[in-house]
Amino acid sequence: MERFTNLRVILALHAGQSSLFASIKRSNQRDATFQIFQICLSNYPWLHQASANQRASSRFSSRSASLLFVAKMEFKARPPKFSFEPKLPRTVNGDLKLQASEAARTYRPPPFTPALDGMTVTRNARQRVEVLGTRESLRNPLSILSQHVLQFGKYRGQTFKWVLENDLGWVTGVMALVDLDDKETEAPLSRNKFRLLTYVKRFPEVAAQMESKQRGIEEERSRRKKVSMPAATATKPAPPKKEEEMDEAKMD
């Protein structure tokens, strides 16, 4: 059955019924189809070889639906073990590791494009969950949140799940400031930030790290405020005398 399924996919690729790797690589990397295809490549090396041997095509948008169909067909035949639960990085002692991973240090965000609106981000996330997970996964709001794509910052283009797995220090610091200072609006960036904040708060250990950073920020702001205030011991000018006191002084 497995070989038969692989043969069907390879024939589809050779027949030009799906997007080719070369053309997908030139497309917007935040596109859900691109990310699904990248996951396919990481799980099925033969798919990478089959697609790499084809001619490049510039008609990405017209073929993306066919690629998505091929990806779904392969994942249904051999579903990989994909977990939507982030694997939080830890030290040897079991504590959360706040330092950036090697993948985070070498990550370069895609070329700048306007932030996607909240509905588009959610729709793309649901599409990824549909391909990678099960019907139960689609009913789980946390699974869908995990596949939301970051629209800001140095990890723009990565999913919320990826950020928690690769740089807890950055995400807890940024979310601490958002929670303290920002108010949610209809703007795409604001929606994206507050959805990430919701996701972070669903994990008690991560939320505790964020709250610890918030206390540090508030203490630092309080200290700076005290330093900027004039000294309390400074001499104050004497209040002006009332007219009655001045008249009594003249009479004396």
C-alpha cells in the first residue's frame, strides 16, 4: 500500500499536477502550502528528490491547491507522529532553558511584507492542523493557536509553537511588555501579539517566567521614577506672610 501511494504521488509530480519545489521556494514562506510542503520534505526524502528533478515553474498560485491535495493524500496514507504540544527546552536540572537554541540563533526572517490580518492567520493555522493532525486536533483551540504564524519580531514567519521551543527568553520578555503596556486593537500586529500572549499563558511554567519578568520591569520603573524625583529634603521657600501679620509687624 505504501509503495502504491508513493508511486501515485511521484506520478502526480511528473505529470505537473502539483507545484514544484523550485517555484515554492521563491514564494512567500509564510504561506500555509509552503510550510506544509516543507514538512512533507522533512518526513519524506523521496518527495524532495522527485520534486527537485522537475522543471521550475512560476505558476505557484495556480498549482498550490494541487500540491496541498498531494500532501494530504500522503499524510493520510502515512501520518507522521506530529505533536501540537510544544516541547519546552530544559536544562539538565529540569528547569526551563531561556537561552535561544541554535536554530533560533541562525534563523533569518523572510523579506518584509505587510502583516496578515487575524482571520487569514487563523485560516492558515487551521489548514496546517487539518493536514498535520486529526479531527480532534481541529476541535482543540490550543492546537490551532500553536500553528499561528508570528507577524512581528526577529522570528517573524515561525509558528507560536516553534518560538516556545526555541527561544523562551525572548518570547517571555516581549509578552511581559505587551501584557503590561499594550491594549488589544483591531490592527493585525496587535491581534497577533495578543494571540501569542493567550498561547503563552496556557503554559503555567512559561506564564510564571513572564510574570517574573513583569515584576522586574515594574521594580526597575519604580526605581527610575524615584531617582528622577527631586530630593525630599530640599529647602522650600517660606510662604508669604498674610496681610494681618504684616500690619502687626508695622505696629510694633
